[in-house]
Amino acid sequence: MAELVHLRLEHTLPELEEMERIGLCNRKEIRSIVKKRNDLEYKLRRKQKRKEDFLKYIEYEMNLLNLVAMRRERLLCESKKTEIDTSIAKRINRLFKGVISRYPEDEKLWLDQIQFCKEMKWYDTINALQTRLLQVHSKNPSLWVMAAKWEMEETRSPENARKIFQRGVLINPLSGHLWREYFRMELMYIDLIHKRRAVLETHNMKETNSDEDDAVLNGQVANIVYDKAVEAYDDIEYALSFIEICLDFEFGATIERINQDVLTKYEEAVKGFPTEKMWSYYIEYLLSLLDAAKESKITDNMAISTMESAAAIDCLKVDYYTKYVDLLCLTFHIRCSKGLKKIYKILIEAIESVDDKNSCALWKLGVDWLSICDPRNKLVEFLDMGIQKPKEISTPLKEMYLELCALNKGIDETRVLYKRIKKLGPLPPSIVNKMIKIEKSQLNSPISTLRKYYEDGIHEFGSENIDIWLDYMKLEAYHAGGDLSNYGILYWRAKKALKAEHLVQFQFQVMDLTKGCDAPSSALLIS
């Protein structure tokens, strides 16, 4: 054992002598290196060889190599690199081979050696290492991807990358990651050909193997990879993941083909499992296509047809009814009475199919649509139905009704409508405030009419609502027909009507109000 150690150390003497001669290390450092190597070599000659001993030796030699590089940079010395630097690097590589031969199952050792060879730019060694690595660890898809990327990106060899992927998917046919990266590589190859042709065209040159490249450019190879991938890994979400890869490139034909394949899978799925959840997956995918598409006419019709089919068997989720009617409005755009009747019929069916608490969006959509398309007939009928509904639905519809009536029919009809709404039940603050706002927007609106609305508000919610009192007091103080004597009366009434928890806040706000008021103090007396 001692003879073998001495032999190994003798082989290192030339590099050590050169290091001392050109000034990279002094004699004391050389002796220290010899002693350290001697200790490390003896550990490697023991019967029970340990991985840690190899790794310590590799670490020491790497540190020595880095030290040499730093001193070369400091001394501006580039001589004898083959005798020193390359000799140390080869020793490190031999140590990697030695430890890997004893522990081939340790992937990290392989990857560390490959990384070291990359730093040394030993490309032939890397290719050989990756070949051996894939033989030993053939069931690890990430290693196949790493090797193929090396061929594609570093050695610029798409053919070798394709061969590696083909062997990889043959051994690991159920690896979704491996298939996806294979697909990505083919798209990268297409992109590479596009760029190469662009360069050749600028120099008026032609390619020699253009027929083969045309097949690749048409996406035939990428389509085959996709077909094989979804055949081996039959899952809709997995198929959709290929679209995300396509988005990094400009290949619309490939994306369209994948979309059609996914749609076919969804159609088969809803036939086999006609549940609300499965239909929702299908519809959500169609809507995502609709949002992403520039020209969405076909997708519009497809989405409408799909939601119509789901609704026919009571499998259309509540959330999609609004989108359903919205799409119908956009598609038909009310160019004929037949289109109007069809959409209105579907709108009513959608509202009746949904619980009242979830149908507010549908009612608002209906009002917006009918306001544009048929403001006089169906809109009135639609609103008359809506204001009979529970307050969650009726309150916003009553506001819309008042506003539309004021715009289309004038203030007299709006006052009549308000009286109708008043008879239907309790008036919420929003309805009273809406009517007051409409009345104030009229020229020379009589204060007596405004007082009636404020009195309605006080009657309905005056015990809890501070604003109705404050606004009423402002009306009497600032309106041309107001009576300042009513200001103090309203204040006194408010103190009697408001609940105790609102009184302090009310008094503070009245104080702020009176600060800017120009009325005589007798009229503003609030004691």
C-alpha cells in the first residue's frame, strides 16, 4: 500500500516543481500539499473505502485548483497551464470516477462530475458521462431532460436531443414531465429553423434539406409527440398544460389542434358523466377560450350551445346563467324580433331556474339589455315582475325603474310609479333617496313634494337613519321655498325619534351643519 501511495505522489512532483518555479507556491506550501495528499492517498488505500474520503480529496484538489487560478490572476501568469492546472483537473476527474464506480447509485456524484466537466469545458467527457448516467439511472425522467437540453442548447444538436427524448419516453412512457419537455424541444427546433431561414433569406441563400425542415415547420413532429403524450397520459388537465408551452412560441396551428383535442375530450366526458361539475369544467374551458380569442364567433356559438345543453338537463351552474344570457345578447344583438323573443324567453327561464338570492345579476343584465333593445314593451313587463320580488332583488330594480321612468316618461309618470312602489311595502333609504334626487333634478320642483318624500323616509327608517333628518333640515335651511322655523322643529323631532345610540352622532353633525349656516340664530336654536 505504501509503495502505491509513493508512486501516486511521485506523479504529482512535476506539477509541484513547476508551481514552485513560476512562483505560484513557495516551498513551505509545497511541503504542506505533499503532506496533505499523502494523508488523503493513505485513506483511499484502506480496505474499507469510504465515500467521505473521496469527497474530502476532491474538495481539497478543487480548492487547490481555485487557489492556483487566483494566484495566476494576481501574478498575471499564464505559463505551464497544461502541466499544473490540467494535471490537477484530471486528478479530480479520476477521483470522481473512482467514487462513482463504488457508489453508482448516488446521482449527486454524477451531477457534480458533470458540472465540473462543464467548468473545464470537457464536452466529450460530458457526453460520455451522460450516456453512462442514463444507463444507470434510466428511470429518472429529469436526467433524460437534462441530457437532451445539453444537446439542444449547448452542443446545438436537435437530432441528438430528439434521440435522447425518444429513448427516454420509451423507457418512461408514463412520465408527463418528459413528454412535455420533448414537446417543448420540438417547438424550440421549429423556432430555430424559422430564425435560420430568416438569416439565409437576407443573404439570398437556400437550405439543402428544406423538405425535412418543412415537415418540422408544419408542426407534424410536434403533433405526433402531443398525440403520443395524451395517449400515454390520458388527462384533460395534462393536455391543457401543452397549451401553456405553446404560448411561449408563435405556433397558432399547434394550439388550435390541442384546443380541438381538449374539446373532444370534454364532449366525451359530459356524455359519460353528465354532472353539473363536469359540465362546469367544460363551460369554464370554453369561456377561457372566449376571453383569449381575437375572433370568437365560433367559440361564442359553441359556448351558447354547450350552456343550452347543460341547462336542458338541469346541469348549468347558477354562476353561468348570467354569462349565458350575456353571450346571447352579444351574439344575436337584437337584429330581429325573433332574436329578441328567444333571448327574453331564455332570460326568464334562467331567472326561474335560479334561487332569488342568486338571481340579482340576471335581473340587472336583463334591465341593461332591454333598455337598449326594447325600452317600451318588454322592459316595463320585466321591471313590473322584478319589483314584486324579495327586497334583495326588488330594491335595486326599483331604483332602476324610477331612473328609467324619469328619463323616458318624465317626472309625472315617475311620481305615479313611486306611489305604486310605496304601496308594495317598506321603503328602504335607497328608494327614497333616489326619488328625492330625481325630484331635485327638476326645474322649480315644489318643496311640498320634496317634504312628502322626506316624511316618507322618516316614517320608514327615521329612528335609525341620521342622514334623512340632516338632509331634511338642510332643505328647510337652503331651499328657496324652505321655512327656517321648521329647522328647530325637525331637530326636536329627530331627538325624539332617533334611538339613543344615534343621538350623540346626530348632535355632532348638527353642530357641524350650523357652523356654516347663515340663518338667524332664532331659527337655528337647537336647545
